[in-house]
Amino acid sequence: MPPQLGKLLVLIGLAVAALGAFLWLGGGSLLNWFGRLPGDIRIERPGFRLYAPIASMLLISLLLSGIMWLVRRLG
């Protein structure tokens, strides 16, 4: 395994840990809109609950694709 990949994995891990700490310490109130975007499907009935965050997952996919494009472009 090349050393650059190891460094990248450590940086990604640190970023995920920082995001988790931010949300855990109360920063999650800034992201209340996430999961409630137009296009997220929510069906609630007695004894049945369906939640399909389609628009939210598309947003995450676009964000991660952009980040990976930048990493490849700059690296």
C-alpha cells in the first residue's frame, strides 16, 4: 500500500471524527434541514414507517464526488 493512501485515510478519519464531535456537541442544530429536503420520502402510518432520503443522499453524493474530483485534480 502506498504511503500517500495511508495519509489520505488518516485525514479522512480525522475529518469524520471532527464532524462527529461537532454533531455530538450540539452543532447538529445547524443541520436540522438535512433529511427534510424536498424529494425525501417520508410515509408514517400506524404500525408502519418508511423514510427514503433520496434528495439528501443525492446531495451527499454530489458533495463527495466534488471532493474526490478535487483530490484527484490537486494530487
